[in-house]
Amino acid sequence: MNDSSRTGVLGRLPGAWALLVAACAGAAGVAGSFAVAAFTPSFVAGPIAGLLAREMPAVVVRYAITVLGDLGSKLNIVAALAISTAVFAAAALVGLGVARRTDLPPVGPPVGGALAAGAAYAVTAVPLPSAVAGLAVGGVLAAAAFASLPDLETVSEERRRVLGGAASALAFVGGGYLLGGRGGFTEPSGAGEPLEVNSVLQAEIDQRLSQAEGQSLDVEGLEALVSEDFYEVDINATDPTLDAAEWELTVTGAVEEEVSYTYADVREMDAENRFVSLRCVGERLNGRKMDNALWTGVPIMDLVEPAGPAEECCVMLRAADDFYEEFPLSALEDGFLAFGMNGETLPAGHGYPARALIPGHWGEINVKWITEIEILEEEADGYWEERGWHGTGPVNTVAKLHLEESLDDGLIRVGGHAYAGTRGVGSVEVSIDGGDTWTEADLSEPLPGDDVWRQWVHTYDPPDGEHEVVVRAIETDGTVQPSDETDAFPSGPSGWVSRTVEP
């Protein structure tokens, strides 16, 4: 027997070919994990993307948020996919190396597959997607081994069947990848489904949603008072997949007695509906990460008071995705624990089974997937404070300018939304001469609630040629929105929004 025959097929793979096989195996492993888990924390790249986001230097995170925006999140996911592929490829290379060193070609695929499965399980702690990833890596190695034989016609019928099985497995994995998460569990059971409440509460939900629709300005292209597509921003690339039947909220820390609530306990409490708007602290000044919804839930203090909280300074809210944020204890007086959104059970992306809403604060610190309310004896930094951001505190007043259209009669109409947190919007003013003179815009009637945005529109006869439109909000007490423009970091964007318009 010559040396090449004794070494075996996997041992005869040239270096470049071995790297190509390993890269294909790595990609197949990622695809296999995704085919089963979809884009959830059980997908191998999900926890890696979250780790990257949490552990990157604060200056990098700041750049990603303020400069790259959504692109930064996408690049983070791409990096996680690349790392996942590299880890699986490394496992495949080890399998190829074992086959070469032991002169036992059949050992390569199971070794590479087992290592890949172990790596995936170490990241996700979920068996099925990890096993499928390992099978995909092993399948590629097996297929490569048989495909690289000098003369496939000399391969036994039994080996051809193995080769065909490996190819079929890869086709299945690839198909699952292309299908995305259709077979996976992208939404926990119950999330986003119609909300089951008593008839009185349901009637109020219907009435308030109808009220919002009726009070929305009838202007095409201007988002209604209840947002159809509410923005989402999280510290992780994937959302936790929590089971409401197993979820628990605990009140801990400086309390007379710790108390815990199940989802059923919360749902049995007297619930109410509130309109609450949220604005992203890291958005551009005239960005679109500001939305409004009708939330259903219970006052947070109804959950905290039975624990007998000490009159301490602050409270830390903690979540299942490892996010945490500190508030003054007084901020919880008007706090809300929401389990419904716009007449449906809270969607997974908005915190199912339950999330906190703290009026007047930036959207990022309204903790989703909440699991603990800890009463603190002394101040502590929250997640964003540790990274240099302002964290808790009043959201900045803003009037957005998102609508610009020329009407048939030669007039121009501009419009948008204005928001001032719990201070409320009393009016919106528009200037068409760069801020020298101002005219009051038309506003939508205010919805009930202390933390709700309003729509505005203004129609005017344009001057000849190019001109600058500027818009500002006036709070209910007469305070004018500050004119100086500031960046998102560290306390959120502020300033008058302007746009150059040409009739």
C-alpha cells in the first residue's frame, strides 16, 4: 500500500483545499444553527453579538450609536457571524488534522462536528441548534472526503449512500437558512397575540385607539398618533425568548420583605391603559426613533409597596437580557408595568412578558423583559451611565420635521411630531425665514396622558426661491425648546430642526 492510500482522503487534502472545506463547514454550521433557532439567543451568533456590544470600549459604542446608527448594529451582527463561522471552521480544521495524523479518515467528520457542537453549546447552552450546527460541520467534512476521491466510480454503494445523505443534510440546512425563522421560534408563545382582558378594559382600549385615529391629522405621509411601526433599540442583537408561565418579577433590596409576582399574578391585578411616547437617546436630531403607543398594564408601585420599601434614594431595574438601569425611587411613583401594547399582548421585541415605562425618560432606560426591582440604599450607575451617557433624566423637547410637500395651489405644507416628555407640548412654531419670524402651526388635539407626543402641520405661501424652514416646540408652561444644537452623546440630541426648501 502506498503512502497516499495509507494516509487517506482527508489526509491528502492540499492546504488551500482544506481551508476552503473548513470555511464551507463553518458557514454550514452557522446556517444549521440559524435553521433551527432563527434569530434568537439560541442562534450561535446572537450571544456573540451581544457580548461584543457589551464589552466594546465605550468610545466604540458611542461612535456606533451616534455616527453609524443602525449600520453599527448591522456591522456588529456581521462581526458575530464572522466569528461564529471562524470558530466552526477551526473545529473543522481540527477534524481534518486528526484525520491526517491518525491515518483514520472516518474520524475527521465526527471530531470536527463534535467540536463545533460543543462550541455552539458553550455559547448558547441550547442543545438542539448546537447539535444541528455540529451535524452540518461534520456533514461538510464527510461530503468533502468522498467528493475528493480520485475516482468516485470506485466508491462502494454504501459510501455513495453516505455521501448522498451528507449532501441531503446540507441541502436541508441551506434551505432552513433561506427560510429564515419560519420553522424557528422567533416569537415566544403568546407574544404579540390579541390581549385577553375583561370587557370594561377592552372597551376602553377600543375607545382610546379609536380616539387616537380620530384625532390624528388627516395628512398623507404623516404618521398617525399611534405608531404602526414602533422603533426597537436593545443592547443585544437578539431578544430573550421568555415563557410567561415561567417568568417572575421580584422586588428585592432595602425592603421589609422580598416579594415575587408571576405573570398570572400581574394579570389578575387591576389594569389600566396609558398613552406613552418614547424617544431614542442616540438618534439624530431629526431622526425617526420616536413613537407612541397605547400600553396596558399596572402601576409599578402597586407591585413595590407590598414589599415595604425603605425610603432610600434609588431603585435598580434589571432585565432578562442583562440590562439594568437606575432611577430615583420617586420616578416610580408614576411608573407603569406594561403587558399589552395597542390591544395586543406585548410583542417580544418590546419586552414580553412585561416591561417598565417610566414617564418623561429616554426610551432606552424604559427596561424591557424586566425581572427585578431592587431598592438601593445608595446610588449606583446603570448600564448607560457606566458607558458615559447621561442615563436617567428628563427627555429633551423636540419638534421633528418629517413632512414636506408642494400642494396643487402652489402652497407648501410641512409637518411632523413634537414631544416634551411629561412637560407636554403646548404649541409648535414654524419659521420660513431661518428663524427671524415665527407662525404657530396647527396641532392635533392632545391625547389623554402626561407623556404623549402631538402632530403638527403648517401650510404657507412660499417666498421666491430657496428658503430655510425652522421648527420649534413650546412646552405647556411656555418654555421654548432650546435653539442650540447638541449631539446625542451624552444627554440626547437637542436644538431646532431646520430644512432648506425649494418651491
